[in-house]
Amino acid sequence: MQQKPYIVSPRAEDDLAKIYAYISQDNLDAAEQMLDKLLAACDLLTDNPRIGQVRNQAFTQS
């Protein structure tokens, strides 16, 4: 397996695991597909760092 050009933080890994666990309670295939889509989005961002729109203010979670 090829190493990815990005690092997934422990917090992000925990979030991904929780997302996977939640979805897999009802549908294991859907959980696999969602995880694949999320990781594919990370790959897309590394290949296209200027994709999307620049925001003046980052969204924050309270």
C-alpha cells in the first residue's frame, strides 16, 4: 500500500472510526463505501490543493 501524502490526526482517526461504527450498525457495505469516499476526498485535496473556494472565516464548532 502506498503511503498517503497527508497525515490523519488521532482525533480525525477517532472521528472516522465513530462514523464507520455508527453506519455499520445498519449497513456494513454503506460504512465501507462512506469511509472510502471520505478518504478519496482527502486524496483529491492532496492532488488539487486549490480546489474549492477560499472562505474569509473558518467554520468552527462550539
